[in-house]
Amino acid sequence: MANTLQSKKRARQTERRTDINKARRSRIRTFLRKVEEAIASGNADAARDALKAAQPELMRGVTKGVVHKNTAARKISRLSARVKALSAA
């Protein structure tokens, strides 16, 4: 358990930030799941719209430090390739 005032404050801040980061990560996963579902359903327009909505959310996670930059770039790249293949088919 924290003893000093500073360490107690840091513990409170960490707890608060953890909740915020969990919520943000969950929100990102929801957006990604919507893209996956649209791709699975075969609806190219819905998949494109869902991807457009998911991209800024994922990049916002990068700026907030919830997701690594390369991870976000990889996810966007792979999803956009799948959406593009869906549109071409």
C-alpha cells in the first residue's frame, strides 16, 4: 500500500487512467468488430463506412497511448485490404 502523499495520489491517478484506457480500448474493439461483421455479411458499402468510422477511433487510441502506432497501422491496412477485395468481388 502507498505510504507517502505523492504515492497515494499516483495510485488514485493510475486507477482513474486505467478506467479511461479500458473504456477507450473497448470502444476501439467495438468499431473493429463492426467492420469485421460488415465484411462477413458481404456488404461492401457498410464495410467501407464502418472502416471510415473505425480509422480515426483507432488513431485516437494511438495518440492517447492505448494502442501502439504500428499495431493500429497494421490493423487498418489489413482491414482496408479486405474491404477492397470485397468491393472488387
